[in-house]
Amino acid sequence: MYDSSRSGLVLQFLMLAALGIVCSQARLSEIYFNDIRAEEAAEQASGSYNYDQQGKDWEGTCQDGLQQSPIALSSSQAIVTSARRIAFYNYDETLQSPLVMTNNGHTANIVLPPTRNGQRPYINGGLLPGTFEAQSAHFHWGSSSSKGSEHTINDNRYDVEIHIVHKNLRYSDKTVAEASEYWDGLAVLGVMLRAVNRVLSPHLGLIGIFNQLPQIAQYGSSTNLTGRYSAQQLLASVNTNHFYSYNGSLTTPDCAESVTWTVFGEAANLPRRHISKFWDLQDSREQSLVNNYRAIQDINDRPVYYIPK
């Protein structure tokens, strides 16, 4: 016999569940766009700057700080250690849509939303002083005649350096800018890319992102990235068990000395024709946004640790 009252309860439950999912997605979207607005506010607060002198004309902590980044990394001069490997969580989970990429006049910046399971990608282990959630990713590059990574490794500068910015869970109630006021506020992963003419195993996630760079050629423009992406794709399949680690700073004004750096020791190969799309971006002066890397900074007796293969 058909029980209409039970059917009605089931239907009501399904409707409430669907409403709950919609409300949950709406809250996550609101959080994501709040993150984007916070990034924009932090960018504006950093003031007007450019890379005409590779940061040598920047003032304040950028000029006077003693734990500045980037630095020259050397396997022969670093302290070899057997520290615990970095553990990655939710890095292989698909990120929620939309995934917004913006030309802020200094780089191509991607604010990372939570994954489809509602959690952010996060990391711990290595020499990290805590657990850190992924917040954003951006890129540093050269030009048609120069390479543009910020760190150098054994005197080698690479074509592109990806920075994946993380915030300490200890400061979960603060913005990235606010967390940068604390010595252990941020952790950044540095991933090196080498431009080559042919690649046998292309990194489709990064290529998908690079192919959409023409949509943000103009300063201030943004685009919703099409396709499905995970934070794992930003690592470009490098060996994450092989890295350098040290305490440093943001590499852009205000150069806050609040970053635990992890720079992976191997570079990934990407097709030159895709990397070259960075060179067509423009800054706020409508000039070519190229060579957006800061000059190498003094180590000043800081310990730099090296975890070999």
C-alpha cells in the first residue's frame, strides 16, 4: 500500500538536503570571493612598485630586513638533514569552481578555493612550524631573452618559479596579510619550471592555465579558468621529497619576514610555447610585464637546510 505521508516526508527531506547543499555552496562561494577581495586589498596596501630594478629600489623592510628572500640555494653550502618529508592533504582533490586568475600588474595570481570536499589543500611536516592551508598561487618569469625564477639553485636560474602560498592554521581567523605579521604566519612552496622545445609528458594542468593567460593580458583583468584543477597540478610532478628550506620573507613589498620557504630541488619541463604566453602580459603602466623577479638577497648567516633525494 502506498504511504503518502512517508513519501511526503522523504520529499521534504530531499528538498531540505538540496537546499542545504545550495546554501553550503553559497557560503563557500562567499568565502572564496572574500578571499579574492582580501588579496586585492593587500595588493593595494603594498603600494605602487615595479621590477625595473628587480626590487633594489624598494623601501622599508625590503631594504633593511635581515631575513629577506629570495636567496641563492646551494647543495654544497646548505645543512644536509633528514627531516620528515612534507605531507600533502587534499592536494589531489578537485578545486571548486570558479577558479579566478587575475593580472594584478605584478604577476598572474590565482586565489585557491576549497576543494569539492569542502576542505582546503594543506601541508605539514618537513621543517614547517605547523600546519598550513593553501591560499593562492602566482608566478615569476623572465622574458624571451632571460630567465625569471626568483631563487637560484646551484647557480642556475630557471625560466619560471611558481609560488604556492599557505597560511598557518594557527591564524585561521586572519587574512594572509594579517598572518604575515607573525614569524610563523606563512609557508610558500617554490616550484621551478624549465622551458624546453619538446616535452614527452606535458603537465596538462599547468598548460591549461597557461593557455588562458591571453585572457588576462591587460592589467586588472581576470578570468574564470575553464577545466578541472587541483593543487597537485601546480607541483608539476616534481620530486617533493627533495627540497631546500629556510626562514625568509615575502618577495614583494612589504617583504614581511614571516615565510617558511620550501623550494623543491628539481625543475619540471614545460613547452616554451606555453611559457612564452607570460611575456604578453602588461603591467599597470601598459608596459610588458617581464622579468618580474626580485634580486637575490643576502643570507646573513641564516641556516639553509637541504633534504637530498
